[in-house]
Amino acid sequence: MLMEEEKSLAKKFVKKFAEKGVLVTPEAIEMFLEINDGESFFEEIEKIISEDKITVLTVEIMEKALKEVRNTVSKDYYFPEDRMKEIPAKDWQGKIEVEMDPTDYIDTGEKAKDFLRTFRDRYLKLKKMLQAKRELRRVEPIENITRTLKGEEVCIIGMVYSKRKSIKGNYLLEVEDLTGRCRVIVPGRDPDASYIVLDQVLGFRGVVLDSKTLYSRKIFFPDISKPKPVKTKEPICMVFTSDLHLGSKAFMKNTFEKFLDWLNMKRCAENERKIISRIKYLLIAGDLVDGVGVYPAQERELEEKNIDKQYKMFIEYMKRVPEYIELIMIPGNHDATRLSEPQPSVPNEYIEALKEERNIYSLGNPSFMKIDGYRVLIYHGKSLDNWNMILPRERRGRPEEAMQEMLRSRHLSLMYGQNVPLAPEPKDMLVIEKVPHILHIGHLHVAGEKVYRGIYCFSAGGWQERTAYQVEMNIHPTPGIISIFDMKRHVVLKKNFA
């Protein structure tokens, strides 16, 4: 049901194009309400309509316009001919509030019961989100199915314990809650069936076949709601990057130094100064260094084999970032902290010298913060290894597609016992409890972006040439690319230094 404000916006949107003799599909209206990028968005749609002589505005045309808006930059806005005399970001009094840093809460257990509390916490949190949906307000405990008449329709919420495909092409699940376990048959034609993964918490509406079996008619994902839009008063910008891998022979030294010089308005085009001057926040999503002993025979691929010296290299590079730019970083699976997620921040002993030089935010993985009103969730992204094996072939190797599934599942790293070790904490800090405006991830070294339900998803390209591991996994990195986000106008710019 549309709110009155949305109805009013929808009417204006339809009227605007009706005056030009263009019909608007209901799906296009829905997309407009979900993603409204202002005047530049309208202008691009009108341009496509005019050039292609469009008479019906569809989602496909909207997506084409959106891509153009977010991947190109208005020359009048970003690249004025006159040189900037003032640096807005230098004078901008930004506000950063750390709302969740796992470093402050880590209390690892060691026994099976400690894992039980983690999964119990996950289940209860996600169950609460699911029960906010109207269709799932009346949910039966799984144990009640044994007393339910055959053919009766019920709703359950459970965690996926196992999944396999039958000869007939249906999916056979084992699903459990705090009261018991049952079988759920999901028809193979259900478009959501292929996105079901182990340890995911889902809702099912279905028909009871027998005392232990439910035939699913509809699957419910926790999913994310659209956040209330925010914007800064001035066009201040964030830069998203990740995966420096300092110490590796594959580290792209010259390319990264180009980036640092560019931040200092050296080796930049005259018409780029305005956008550079507006950069206030630099977010690095882990793998600051390449580490030592991360994988077998890694020493053959290291330029620097001492972890302390690797971090000294990192500190020296970060000293070259303009001091007025706020530096926010988390660790990744190559950094000098535990491998199990959630990870605490990089130990102080490695970066203390940097803290003495400038103000930094060294947080755990994942962390949630508020930056000038924007809720930002930053996660290194090791679980992308799992999603890259599960997603349909056409969506693999594109981190932003996996990020959408994380948001839909309301969890950053669902699958236990595969590529991502999970720490048995009292609380599951990988549940996406609050709705972010921005989700920032690294790890795969593939630059990408997507807007899902009004949430900006940024994956970072990294600063390392293609490694033997990436060749083996058929990953094609796009290093040397940063994403810049204008916090006032919601415009995204990519800059390639490679």
C-alpha cells in the first residue's frame, strides 16, 4: 500500500511523461519510488526517450538511465574550468559515530554450546524481522506440525539445516526452530529456491503433507526495508577502497601512489580539483597488508616477509593521505588479527605510530557507523567466496549481486563450516540488524556498485595485480578503481588509476 507522499510522487512522475505522450508501466513507477536520483535522473530518461523515440517507459529504460547517471559525471558540476580556491572538505565539520564495533564485544567460547548461543541469537533476531511481515504474524512452532491435519495451511519460521535437489527437480530442505525439525519441499519452479542456503532463517507458508513434511507455497526472506533518504548540506564525498595487500609482490605500487598524489591534487587534471577538494572520508574495507603465512607457500609471493614491516609500509602510505580526510579502516583475512568472524580491529601495536600522527578509526570486521547521518556498514567480504559458488552463473564474479543477497537475508556470512570460520560469540554480530544507507565490501578485488531498495552497495577493486589464486578461482579483478559518493546529490563517480 503506497503512502500518501508516495502516491503524490507517483502521480507527478506519470503526469510528467504523459505530457510527452509516454506511458509508464507500474514496474517503472515502483522503481522510481525506490530509487529517485533527482533531476539528473529525469534528464537522462528524457534523453533516452527522445533519442530512441520511446512511447512506453519500462524498467529496462529506467535501469539504462540510472546506469548512465551513476557512471558518468556532469562536467558542469564536477569539473569546472576555474580552479577551486577553497577546499570545502577541509572546513567541513563532519560527524562520525561508531554504532557497532565487534572489537568491544568479542568474548569467544570454545565448546559446542558456545556455537549454539550464536545460532540461537541469529534465529531469534531474524525471526523477529520475519514476523514483522503481515503474512507471518501467526507462525506455528515446528513441533505443532505433528498435530496438524493433513492438507491444512500453516506458516513456520526456521533455519535451514540441509538442502538437496530431488530427481524431479524440487528442493528438499530440513528446517529447524527452537522446538524441532521438519522437512520442507520447495518446488523447483520457485524462483527463490536457488537462493536458499544453509543456516539461513526463512519463513514458509505451505500445506502440511504429513506429520513431518510441509509443501511450500511461498518463501519469505527477512529482506531489508528502504532507508529514509539523507543528504548533507554540502556536496561532501566518501571514497571507498580496499585490499592494499602491502608486502605482496603483486602490490601495484605506482598505481597506488598515483591515487595518493591525486588526493593531494598532484598528478590530477585541472578540472578534477573540485571533486578532490570535497573528499572528506576514506573507507578501507580490509586486507591492509598481505600478511605472513596466510596460505601455503605464501612467502614466494611476498616482497616483504616481516608483518611489522608490512604495517610500517601501510603507515607511511597513510601519512600521505591529507590530514583533513577522515580515515576509516577494518581488517580482512590477510591482516594480523584472528581469521574467525567477527574480527577485532588490527592490534594497536601495528598501527600505533599512525594514531600518533593523525586521527583514525580502526574498527573490527564488520562495523556499523553513522557518518554525517549516513548509516554505513563496512565488511571485508570473505563470505563472497561462498556466494560465488552458489549464485547463478551469470551473477558470479559480481560482488554487488552477492551483496544484494546479503541484504535480502539480513546476514553478512550465513554458511557455517565452509570458506568463512565463524567465532562462537554470545551474539551473532553478522546479522544486519539496522538498515544501512551504504554497504561497503572488499575481498574479491572487483569494483562494482548497485542500489538495492535504496541502499548503495559498493565493492572495491583493490590494489593488487591478478594472483595465482584468482586465476584458479576464475576471478577477474579490476584493481586501481575507487568509487566516490557525493553525499548531497547521491551521484557516484568511478576513478581508474590503473
